[in-house]
Amino acid sequence: MCHIAGFRSGKDAYFGTDHGPPITNGQRERFNGLAYFVEAPNLLSG
């Protein structure tokens, strides 16, 4: 898994399980992850 995919996975886990994100309990119950643009490998460094 590349760095960006890992970052996105962690962010989705946080939004879906933590009670600190700016979403309501109802939104959290049906949260399936954020919508992301497809990674552009030519723009990634390192």
C-alpha cells in the first residue's frame, strides 16, 4: 500500500469510528469512506 492509500485508510477509519470528527452519529452509522480522486503516480514523490 502506498503512503497516500495508507493515509486515506486511516482518515476513513477515524471518521467512521472516532467521536471527534465533524459528522453526526447518523452520518457515522452509514459512513463508507470519503470520496477521493484517483492517485496520479507522476505527482507522487518518495
